[in-house]
Amino acid sequence: MKIAIIGTGAIGGFYGAHLARHGHQVHFLLNSDFQHVQKHGLVVDSPDGSFRLPKVNAYKESKDIPECELIILCLKTTANHLLPDILSPMLEHSPKILTLQNGLGSEEQIHRLAPNCSIFGGLCFIASNKTGPGYVKHINYTTIRMGKFLPSEEAAGISDDLLEVAKAFTDCGIQIELSRDIIEGRWRKLCWNIPFNGLTTVHNQDSSLIVKNPDTRNLAMQIIQEVISTANIMGKKIESGFLDQMLQITDNLGPYKPSMMLDYQAGRPLELEAIYKCPLEKAKAHDFSMPLTESLYQKLLTLENSKNKN
């Protein structure tokens, strides 16, 4: 399959490198790492087996990428204002588009830009960081929960084109969980992202310290329950036992720094709109409040505004 990776960071670098290593023709769009990757290739440092791609199809502008059957969107949502310019030269032949972005709203935005394309959402359950130019440090997990997006946000079921996209990953040894309802899946992912991205950033502590401290562990539990309740109000049913699953995953993860904590420490913009603002607005539209999520969002806004002033 001919595949374009838009955003070659911790996610795009990891999955794109695996796809290229297993025979797919992968084209990588890069920004600051372009010259380094063009010269030195991509490195994946992983407990499952490290490897280097010495030769990479690297591009600085999307208009230079050849026609692809599948576009995989791995940009941080803070860069989504660039999507019209990035995607427009790539849509002539209506490629499939898979977004691996965080939070809510990515599929809707892509549908507005590419109404004639089949759109899929992917939720990455992976601990992975970009620790240097063209260097991805993989810590644990690789699973993607993947589903087809419908503009109505109803469950799309398991379609043939979803199976085709999933096969590209499973052939590389990446575990894929097929989702009949990707929006429900996004709410499930938010059950981790909302509490742990925010609490680690606000308290300047990795996830293991958050769950070891009784006070912050209890707060995380309350926020997870708030997200579950919101999803249920919106008709996206999440079982109550899912809370315990989120805590168990975090307990087993060890001292992990989520992407928002790393972005804050590096002075990069935070993904506040997709992970906090959009869910809060969805809840408000259903006459439901998320006070703990709102409080955490306001603290993160304060941190980001203080960083910008400095």
C-alpha cells in the first residue's frame, strides 16, 4: 500500500517506520526533522526490538508527496489549522484518511475538508515519545483501536474498507482492535487522557506518582467517572468497570510522562481544545456539566498563559 504519514513524531514515526519496514511504500511529511531524517533515517528504540530505517521517503511539503491510497494523520491537534493547506494537494484521487489524533473533533474536521474520502479514526494505546530528531523511544503497548467515521457520529460497524486499513497494520505485527463506534471509542480514550494528561502537567509528576498518591489517585478516579457519565448521557455507553481498567493500565505503565506534560516542559502548545474544550462543549450541548474536568482545564489554561507571557 502507498501510505503518507503526516506528522513524523512519537506516533507517526513509530507506526510509519513499522509500515515501511514491512514493505509498504511510506512517505513521511516532516518539519524540523526533515534534513536529519533525510540524511540519517529514522530510529525506533523499543523493548520489542529496536531498528533503524536508513533510507526514508522524506518530504517537507505535502504537494511533493506522490499519490497515496492511505493518508495517516499524526499531527498534534494544535497544528490542525494547517490541515487545509496540507491535505488539499493530496485529495484528487479520494484517498482513505486515518486520523490518529487525540481528543474529539478530528474526524469531523477532516470530513469538512475531504467530504469525498472515507475517514477512519484510530485511538493509539501506546507509550511512545520522540526524544530527538528522527528518534522515537517506545516504552510499552502498540495497540490501535480503529473504526470508520460517519458524519452522523452513529456506529458505522465493521466495513470492508476498515478491514483493509487494519490489515496494513496487523501484517506488521501491530495489534488492531476494531471498533463499531469510533466516537464511543474516543470517549473511552478520554477516560485516560483527560485525567492523566492534565494531572501530570499541573502537578509536574509522572503518571506513576499520580496514582501512588491517594489524593491525586482519588481525583483521577472522580474525573474518569465524570467522563464516563458524560459519555453515557450522550448515548455512548461505557461500563462502570472501565474505571478500574484505566487505573490498572496506569499502575502497570510505570513512570510515564504523557504527551501534554512533555509539551509543557518543552514550551510547546498544549492540546487543550481537543482533549478538554471540545468534550466540555459537547457536554454543555447536552445540558450536562463536567466540573472536575472544567477545573482541570482552567488550571491548564492558566499554566499555558503564564508560559506564553514568559
